[in-house]
Amino acid sequence: MPTREGTMPQLDINTYCMKYDLVILTDRRYVNPEIRNPYVNNVLLEDELVQKAFERRGLKCRREAWDNPIFDWSSTRFALFRTTWDYFDRYNEFSRWLDQVNQQTQLINSEQLIRWNVDKHYLADLQQAGVHIAPTLFIDIGSKQSLIELHKSQGWTHTVLKPVVSGGGRHTYQLKQEDLVAFEPTFRKLIRSESYMLQPFQKNIVSQGELSLMIIDGHFTHAVKKIAKEGDFRVQDDFGGTVHPHIPSQAEIAFAEKAVAACHEKPVYARVDIFYDNDNQLAIAELELIEPELWFRLCPEAADRLADGIDKLRT
């Protein structure tokens, strides 16, 4: 990952008096990046595909860091979350920003959806709506139960532990029965700061990969398969995972669309991460509604679908 350093744009005051149909939200690392590598180049390419799709429809738009303190958010009709990939490291600041900006412009996806989706307790809501998830135990901040007690309560011997507010594999750990005593001091430190979730280790994610299906304006557009690096269980490219185009089955598409339909309001875009669980049943890994990687570079026409969906909101 690039460092957090980045330069904020120096714009003439008249620029900020201009009106925009849409602002594409990023974080400051990607506004005028000093470090250019394949990762950053993909970020810029994806945002360019989105921006050009809107401009082809006559919409006036620009890219902007979400935390730019001098930008007037009331000068844009919509603000589209794209690559705000530092929000979970600065969540308190991000939450205050949401409160403020939601009063000045229309966020896409909405502030209500973002607050629901940012905390992985939303998985329980999906389960209640009939969408299959892996068995999940939520562990509240400050819990006094030990890892041995938590595992014994569920009958689990091989698990994955991760925060309920996170991204990019932050503080995600694979635990086996023989690891629990040694890991307990680390767990005690972690649980003092935030809530966590515990799930049985899903062997098929390692052997088969995890699927990401993009659902834009309610309909499937394209999919990828994410495969973990040999010897790892995390599929994120931060840890050496790789991404490959995937042609999903009708069952996989229907499952992803069902998950999106279970949201309390229709998201304009969603990435549905799914896998075959230890019983070989389709299950939700994540439902990404905030700032997901959408791999427009593999399917540029999906950027046009996104632009059409947002354009309809203007009427």
C-alpha cells in the first residue's frame, strides 16, 4: 500500500464556487499521488473510467479527497464514494464528516446505508432476511471471556477473528486450538479497543477462492475471483492475493442479487463477496456498500451502468 502522504490540490477560490453534478470521493493519497505504482495506477484508471462515464452524459464532475477541509460540499449534487480507503483507520473523524456532509449533499450510497454497512453486525440482519452467512459469534468491546471459552461455547477449533469495523484484512487472524493460549494477551489488548467477530475457518476460500459479484442499479454486471497467496488465507492483494475474471453461475448471481435486495434501501452499487462454505453452500463473506473495489477496468461498461443509475436520481 502507498504511504499516507499525498498533496492536497491547490485550487483557485473561483474553482470552489463552481457547481458540480457529482464529486468522486477518494482519499488524499490518490489526489496528486507522488508514488506511482501499479496499485495507484489502477486506482486512477478506475476513477477515470467512472468520471468519463459521467461526462459522456453531460454531467460535471471532479475527484476530491473526502477530508479536504476547504471544499464546499454544498457545491455538488451528489458525492460518490469510490476510494476512501483510509476511512476505517480514521473512523471517528470519518463519522463526524458523514454527519456534516450528509446535510450538504446527497451521498451515494446513502449515509444510512453506510452506517449500517460499516459495522459487520449487518451480517446478522442479512441472516434474519434469509441470506445465508457463515456461523458468526460477535464479541463486544471489553468482553472478559477468553478465547478458549469463546471457542468452547461454539464447539469451534479452527477460526478467523476480525474486527466488526475494518477493511483490507486489518487485524484479521487465523486461530487454531493450539494457538489460543499464546494469542490470549494479544486478544485482550484488541478487545479493549473495539468489538470483534469470530467465524469458523472456511477451507473452501483457500482451496477455491472468494467470488466478488458487482451489482449496480440492482443488476449484476461482472464478477471476479480472488485467490489467496499460497500459504495464506487472506485474499486481499495487500497480502499477495490475486484477482481473476470470473463467469458466475446463475445460482451465484441470484444469491448476490438476493443479498442486495435484502438491504433496507436499494443501494446504487454493491459488491457482494461470496464463497462456498464448509458445507458447500453459498454464503456471504461481505456485502460492500461503502467504497468497494469494483474492477471497472475489467468491465468498463459497468461504469456506464453506474452513471445511468445515478443520472436517474436527478429526475
